[in-house]
Amino acid sequence: MLNRVIIDDNILAQLRLNIYRNNFKANLRSALASTYPVLKKLLGPEYFQYLADTYSKKHPPRSGNLRLFGRDLPDFLPSVESAKHLPYLRDVASLEWACSVISLAASPTYSDLSSIETLAFDSIANLHFGARLSSRVVRSRYPVFSIWLRNQDTYIGNQTVNLADGAQSVMVVRPDRELELWPLDEAETVFAEALIKGATLAEAVDAVSLGGHEIELNRLFERYLRKGGTLFSKVDNASCP
């Protein structure tokens, strides 16, 4: 059908169409490589290209915004027969997708630290997390943070990761303008997940206690302080991500 509407200026219509298809395929590959650089590094460029082409056939882009094109790749990976011996790939991809989403998210809401310090205890307990829309938690049965970290171009050292090191959770957050990844223990993971879902500060602490975990609140709160401000706020009308 398309070759009927292509004007022929000494280039065969079918050849023009092939050029268009190849350019479009290259753009899709490039979009995925931009979103999933660690995945590409782990798989190698040739296999990643195969994966990108296979994914594109099953999940063609839904809009012209190719930043959203890779959203289904983490869930797609377990269905790829030739990659089933690498079960951690899904979690690595989930972490990279979280990084992509949070890098474009709205800036977090800060409260002046001095104004928080003057609040009564009950008011402090009812504070909300001001970065719910600019943070995500990724849980994994594998050492996903170690895999991600050791495959960064800036990483210096032994790149070997022992999968026997077990589960890791990571909070992807943009407290300032720069993306940050915070490795979390189980107590911190429960705390962060509760905050992101909309729990108050007191409710998040209760969730940790109910899970039978202990948490060092002073050490934890230090993460949520930035330049005289805090990521906890008095009012939070934002919807959950």
C-alpha cells in the first residue's frame, strides 16, 4: 500500500520503503539502548540488537515518544527462550526503567528544616514524603544494585558479581537534580515503599515494626535531608506513581 504513494525520483518505491523501515528499526534499537545501557553491556551489542528487534515486533511503539517505548521490556524478558538462563535480567531492566522514569519525573517537594523542627510530635508523625512522584523502589532476588553499579562506565574495580550474594533492593530517587540510587536493607525497603504509597511518617515506621524489623531512624532520616531542607512535607496532594 505504501509504495503506491511514494513518488519515484529514480529510486524504486520498494527500495524507499526498505530504507524507511531500516531507519525506523534503527531508531527503535537506539531508543532501547539509551534506556537500557547496562542490559546492552551484559548481553553484548549483537544479542541486544536481536532482543530489540524481537521486542519491537511484540510491542511496537504506541506513540511517537520513544522514551516510553521500553516500558514493557522487563516483563518481556522472561519470555525470551534464549535468555532464560539469565533470570536476573528482568530485575536489571526494571531498575534501568525506574531510572529512566525518575530522571524525567517532577522535582520533589521540600520543606524548610527549621519549620519542621518547630512542629509538635503529632504533627511530625503526620508528615508525608514529598518525593513520591520522583522515586521508586525496585526489589530483586538477585544482587541487582551490584550488577548495575559494576557495569557503569565510571566504575573502577573488580566487575565480578556473585549471584549467591542474594537479594538487594534499591531506591531510585532524584532528591536534587541528579539521579541517585540508594541500596536498602529490608527495613529501609519497607519504610520507603510505605512512604511512596502515601503513608505518613508514623505509618511508615509502624509498617517496619509490624514486619519485625529494626530501623535506625536517625541514620535513615539523614538520607532525606538536603541543603537545609527535608523531603518530608506537611501537605501531600500528589497521586501515587
